Amino acid sequence: METERYARGLEKLTEVDGEGGKHVIESLQHIAPDLGRYIIEFAFGDIYSREGLSLQERELITITSLLTAGGCEPQLEVHIQGALNVGIPQEKIVEAFMQCIPYTGFPKVLNAVAAAKRVFQNQ
Amino acid sequence: METERYARGLEKLTEVDGEGGKHVIESLQHIAPDLGRYIIEFAFGDIYSREGLSLQERELITITSLLTAGGCEPQLEVHIQGALNVGIPQEKIVEAFMQCIPYTGFPKVLNAVAAAKRVFQNQ
Amino acid sequence: METERYARGLEKLTEVDGEGGKHVIESLQHIAPDLGRYIIEFAFGDIYSREGLSLQERELITITSLLTAGGCEPQLEVHIQGALNVGIPQEKIVEAFMQCIPYTGFPKVLNAVAAAKRVFQNQ
Amino acid sequence: METERYARGLEKLTEVDGEGGKHVIESLQHIAPDLGRYIIEFAFGDIYSREGLSLQERELITITSLLTAGGCEPQLEVHIQGALNVGIPQEKIVEAFMQCIPYTGFPKVLNAVAAAKRVFQNQ
Amino acid sequence: METERYARGLEKLTEVDGEGGKHVIESLQHIAPDLGRYIIEFAFGDIYSREGLSLQERELITITSLLTAGGCEPQLEVHIQGALNVGIPQEKIVEAFMQCIPYTGFPKVLNAVAAAKRVFQNQ
Amino acid sequence: METERYARGLEKLTEVDGEGGKHVIESLQHIAPDLGRYIIEFAFGDIYSREGLSLQERELITITSLLTAGGCEPQLEVHIQGALNVGIPQEKIVEAFMQCIPYTGFPKVLNAVAAAKRVFQNQ
């Protein structure tokens, strides 16, 4: 059963985050393998696999949450790539960041746009 | 021109936040009237009036940002009502909060669900 | 298997948070039952059930994280009670908050001590 | 010597925060008396007693920091009163909050203006 | 009219942030030009151009807000330079950061002083 | 007397943070020497020198607070080394970070584990 959650999560992680997601999990291999396992089982196997929101909506929500939290640029880059992977166009990602200005102020939006710039340059 | 931004913003504020939005602006009348004006002109006249995202997507992004920031329960209640006003069903609002669990942890999601509960009870 | 995680988590939740924990889960029953289920399965079934830290150490870490995050007073009260339940004396809970002063500043510590005061009064 | 820091801090606390400051210290008497002592000795005896900034500038900085942190409304109310005590007019306090809009977004400024409204009503 | 806000904002941005401000706007040219326009029109044309606070007071408030938010070091560097540009001496910038210690704790103040060190070295 | 606090704090700083702590103080020498003095006198002379928690418990609390605050990676690295210095094994440091997942979400835990990885590689 745990195997089912793990398999479902790994498939979802690969679908959303692709190479970036795999790289995060691998980087945890020696120091905190269970952290990687929980990301697969819980974040992707439980949460991302739920019904009620499209994958595009889930990525919009995730990049919004990471922009707002601040200090999560590495994860923001992985999920900006994830947003592109599930079919959100570059312009819409930037537009989502624009919508946050009244709620987070300009500095966090500037940081998120800088992260997007780094990701878009590798497309 | 400023009049145009103000009129466009007021229309958008009314469309999205309805009575809750008007109440916020009125509460600022004597102490900080320009704050209310900037919310109308900038947040709604400039940002909410942009193309590139549907109003439903803008509300999803806004409630996600408010949940993640924390300590913004009054504004979260206004925008949960706003999300209902633009046609997002209750289940989808809760589902958006569920998507945040891996990125914000449980406590902020619990606070957001409690805010949703207060708003839903008044429908 | 899922049943095992759920059962293990419920037992741990009851051991740590007692009535306060059950009350949180029940309050989610109609609006977001899966949120309650994930708290039981993941937070308590997976994380709290791990080896490597005592329950007292886990509660110290949890109340420190909630104090530092800010705006999580309801959850802080539940876990201050949880800290008492697993045998941490009142003086040590306050001392843990004192240790945070250099890292969070006084305001968040004042909020946490106020939460502790409310919990201690009900003992 | 410690007595000197304490005496200097208590005088400064009384000058800045008046009754509100004394009330905070008294509320800590039974649960965390050292917390009150550190606020007097360190926050007021060491930091507020430094040269290089006027008391008005220190209060401007303090209310800005509390607005930006979020979730510190009780402390914000004490220091809005403190800002009035050291001679900052109500309009300037509100104007300081307006200056934060581009950096924190509207929600935290709305929370700070609501706190100011509560304080100003008691003048 | 919009032209008036833009022109007024650009003049203010140049007065406060000088080259650093222009560089931020230019870096947004291809990815999010409207973000740069809103910074000029709203942050500088609307907010920085208001009466009621001197430019020195506005910069004190801005660097305090950025220090407290955390994770905004690039913007903090631009506005530390801005604080110097409007005539705040280096010692007073550092003293403003010292005033934040009781409210934010040491780590964020250490980050801000490190940013100041980088800016001061280029004078 | 002040000398006593300073001496006690310096001894504690050296015991906990070793070279990393000294390096922080030295880096402040020219720009903000009082900041270094307050870290020694207040953070270490007053807070770390209190009774009621072991040094290992204090370091657990400190690294939890720094992880939760976010954006404090330099200070987190110093205190991860500090945790090792007072005898907390690497596995337990990582386990403390795991305990934070339900309260902060995955991104901040990923940042903390990355900081731990950098520190552990220098052992």
C-alpha cells in the first residue's frame, strides 16, 4: 500500500517537476532519504494526486505560495519549471506574480520574476 | 484619467469583493482615505483589471498568498467571499488550501480553513 | 496499510495533544475531513512516530517552530498543552520561549508567553 | 551596574510606552519575570538608550518593523501609543504605514491602520 | 495623466535610488515591463511623492521594512544606497538596524549589516 | 559588571559556536562593533547562560527557530556547527528538521537540510 502511494507520487512528481524534481530527491539520498520519500509519498502521492483542481491550478497555487513565503527561490525555480511542464505559458506565470503585488509588495515579486528569468533562459 | 482608473477599480472591487470590499474602504474613510483609494486604483484598477488571468484564477492566487503570509485572516475572509462571488465553489476553495499543506505546513492551512468556515456559515 | 498509519497516528495524536488534538480534527469534520486525516496520518503517523527524538524533544521543536512562524496562536496553545501532556514542566516551556528571544525578537516571545499563560490557567 | 542598566531602561520604557509598557511588564510578573527584565534592560536600557537616532526615529522604525513582521498587533498598539507619547502626530504615523505599502502589500498595512484606529480612539 | 504619474515617479526613483533603481527597471524590460512601470508609477509616483514624511524618513522606513521581511537582500542593497543618496550617513543606517534587534532578533539584523557592508565598500 | 556579562558570554559563544561565532563577531568589528557586543552580552551572556535547559536543548531550539524564520542560512550554518560542537549527532540534527515538516512545509526544511549538508561536509 505504501508502495502504491510512493509509485503514484513518483509518477506525479515526474509529470510535474521532471528532472528538477528528481534532482531534489537525489540530493537528499545520503543525508535525509526519508525527506525525499515524504515529498514523493505525501506532497505528490497524497496532495498532488487529489481531485478538485487541475495540475495547472495546483502549480499556480504552489508558485504563489512559494513567492509569498519568500526565501524559497530554489523551490520556486523547480516549480516555475513545473508550471511550464504542465502547460502554463511563460506570460501567465509572470501574470500570476503580478497578481501578488498588492498582497506581498514589490520585493518578493521582484525575487520571483528574477527566478522566472533564470528558468526561462534555459528553455 | 485618474478618474478612469478609480471608476474601473471600483467596478472591479464591487464585482469581486461586493459588500466586504466596500466595508473595508468605508472603514478607512476618516483615518486613511488614500489607503482606500490606492486599493481601488492600484489593486483593483491596475492589477485586477489586467488581462492574462481569469477573475477566478486571480482569486485563487490571492487567497493562496494571504494563507501563506499568515496573520491576514480579515483580508482572507474578504477574499474567500470574493472567490465565492466570482463563482469558485466552496469545495474548490478548500482544495486550494489543501494544495498549500506541503508548502506552508498545517497550521496556516488550519487558520485558512477556519476563516473559510466562518465565511461559508454566512452563505 | 493506510489503516496502520492512521491508527498509529491517532494513538500518537491522543498521547501528545489529548482533547485539544481531537477537537481540531472534529472541527474539520464537515469542511475539510481530509485535512484532519492528513494531520493524523502524516504529522502524527509518519513524523511524530519516527525514532531519533523523544516526544519531549519533538514538542520542544514544535512549540519553537510555531512561536517563530507567528500568527499560529491556536496551534501553539494545543502544543503547549501537548508539551505539558508529555511531561515538560511549565518552567521549561517558558525557558524554551526565552531561548528564542535572540532569534525572533521580543514580540513573538511575548505572544507565546501569553498563549502559555492561557493554557497554564486551565491546569 | 546591572542596576544602572535596569534603571536607565525603566526610565526610557516609561518615557516611550507609558502605561502600556508598564502593563506588559506586569503581565509577565508571575509567568516570566526575566522576560520583563530583559525588555527593560536590553530593549530599553541598551538599545533605546543609544545615541544616533532620536526617540521619534526609533519609534518610526519600531512600528515599521512590527507592521512588517505581522501578527504583532498587541505590540503594535503599545508602540503606536509610544509614537504618540514621543510627539509623532497621528497623521505621520498613518503616513509611515502608507510608505510600507510597496514593500509589504496592502493586508499588513490594513492591519496596522486598524490597530492605529483602536489606539487613536482612546486619546 | 498617467504620463504625469510616470514622470513624477521616474524623477523620484532617480533621486532616491539612482543607478540601482534604473538597473532594476531595465532588468524587467523583456520579462515583466509592467512590473517596472508599476514600481515607477505606484511605489515612486504615488507613495514616495506623498507629503507628510521627508525622503530620509521614507528611506528609514523602507530599509526597516526590508530588514524585517527577510530574504529581500537585493532590494535592501538598492535602498541602503538610496538612504545614502538622500543624505543619511552610514552610521545612522547601521543605527536603524540596531534599533530592530529587539523586534526582529539578531539574525535578520546580521543579514542587513552584511548588505550594508557590501554597499558601503562601493562608496 | 558589564565585564562579567561580556566574559561569561564570550566563554559561552566559544563553547557553542567556536570559530564560526568568532568569525561573525570579527566581521562586525568595523561596521557595527556594538552588534557583536550585544550578541556576546545578551544572546550568550544573558540567554545562553540561563539555567533550565541544557546546551543541547538550546541548540535544538535555536536551529528550529532559524529554519522556521527562513532566509537565515548563514546563521543556521553557524548553529548547525554549534549543535555538533555541543554533542548533538548529525542524525539528530536532521531528525529535528524532519519534525518541522508539518509546521513549516517542505521548502524551509529542504533549505535547512542543504545548510546541514554544507556543514557536515567540512567535518
